[in-house]
Amino acid sequence: MNDHAAHADHGLEAHDSRSHAGHSHGVSKDADRRFLTIALALILGFMAVEVVVGALARSLALIADAGHMLTDAAAIGLALGAMRLAARPAKGAFTYGLKRVEILSAQANGLTLLVLSVVFIVEGVLRLIDPPAVRGGLVLGTALFGIVVNLAAAYALSKANRQSMNVEGSFQHILTDLYAFIATAVAAGVILTTGWDQADPVATLLVAGLMLKAGLGLVRESGRVFLEAAPRGIDPDRVQAAILAAPDVVGVHELHVWEVSSGFPSLSAHVLVDTACDCHGSRQDLEAMLAATFGIDHTTLQVDHRDEHGHDDDGRNDGELGTVAEAHRVMARGHAGHAGDLRSTGDHDHPGGC
């Protein structure tokens, strides 16, 4: 089952003929670099214009949104870099390759958003108390142009593979920018018609609130991956129940479900089956069920027979979870199996074979 040479050629594509068609792991090469590059150029170009105009117009709302666009540009740039790094084959100490570079960059982007949101909230409150005169006409023209630029960038990113946490995060940030420009345009209209300069810091606080929400979301989701929580949408209890409901399965221990990177769920477990059962066939059936029902096609299943006395082949009772050494042995198989390009392992070293 060692497809390591093929892995070097195909990067993040499906690992063997039984994998889902079109299934991708982490930042896939299907996430079109050309569309991300277009979005990045639009964002960087307009961000520079926005900083200059914001300073001339004395508009904190424009400067705040330029700060938000900087994090958008960083997210897209990191996504582009992560694509190249994640496409490298697993080797040496990096048995999963560099797929989690995407998660690192997503977390860094989220933390940056949180810091910037706090800065703009503080400055926005200060300007509410003592608002400077704002050149509403200049702000309005820039905001309307920003709406057009963000619509174009959002359209470009919508064409890329949004399974990636970075690509989806960038897309959501650009949508946030779009809403922020709408709010800034409304604030500029209020300043032009009423002369109420506090409308600019009010729009700033709205932008900061959106940045805070986006940042918390990215930090939370990336934190789930680093803590190896089960992927969203996959309930370990349901997975365990589905395995136990399979024909001839009498027990399951050491069940672990985690996410290596966006769209790369993995599972390992020790499964007990009836003595008369073909445990290799059971393993294959379980793999097919896990892929079809839960979208998990990277599995490490150790399938052992239960003897006629209700014990597994190591002599343990079904209800016992086993020793720490056994748990480490099962998990070592789960992680070492990805050092090459394996979708699942079915090796068994219990006495008597299957």
C-alpha cells in the first residue's frame, strides 16, 4: 500500500482508487492560485489608495478598513504560500508533510484581526468623544470604489477551493470588508447631509466589531485543529455507534477522530469481531462505511478476533480499554501510516492471524 512515489507526484489528491473522487486534503492544488493572486492584487492596490485617502480625509473608518484589508491580503498571501508548502510530500520527521502550515497561518491571521479590532475600538470610542472634521465627499467616493473592488475580489475567491480554512477565511474577510465599505459610505452620506462627524467613528466601531467576530472564528477553528478535536460535523459517538452496528463487530476501543488540516479528517480504532469472522474483510467493510457515511477515508483500523470466552486475542475482556502500551501501539500505527501515502492500514499482529 506504499504509494509514496505517487504522493510526490500528486500532492494532495486522493490517496488510492478507493478515495472519494475530488476529495482534497488541506490546501489543495485545486484551490486556483490564479484567482487568489487576482484577489490579492486587487486588495493590495486598493489598500494603498485607502490609506492615503483616509489620511487626507481624516477618516478613521477608512484607515480601519485598510487595516482589515491588510489582514485579508496577509491571509491570501499565506494561503498561496501554504499551497506550495502543503503540496510537498511527507518525509523525514514531518510524517504528515506541511499541511498544518495552513492552520498556523489561519491562527496568525485571526490573532492579528483580534489585535487590530481592539486598537480600532479604542480609537473609535475616543473619536466619538472628540470627533475631528471629516471630508465626507472624499470618504464617500473611496467607499463606493471599495465596494466595487471587494465585489471583484470576492468573485475571484469564490472560484477557488473554499474547503481550505485560509481560502474560506479570506473569502469571509472580503465579505466583511464589503459590508464595512457599505457602512462607511452610509456614514459619509450622513456627514455630508447632516454634518454629524461622529458617524465616522460609529462606522469604525462597526468595522472593528466585524473584525473581532472574524478573528474569534479563525482562532477558534484553528485551535480545534491544534487540540485535535473531532472535525465539525463528525460526532465521535455516532462514529462509534456506526462501527458497533456493523456486522460481526462486538467491540471498539481507543477510537480517535481528529483533523490534520482543513478537509483532512483521520480516524484510528481497535475493533473486535466474532471469532468466525474474516477480520480483514470486516476492516475493508468498515473503511467503506466510514468513507461513505462520515467522509473519513484516512483510517487506521486494528481488527482482532474475540475468542469464544468473550475475550479478544490478547486475553482482555471486551469492556477493558487495554494498557497504555496497547493504546500507544494503536495510535503509533495511526500516525506512522501517514509517513508515506497510505489511506489505511490493516496490519494485525495478534496470535493466530485472521
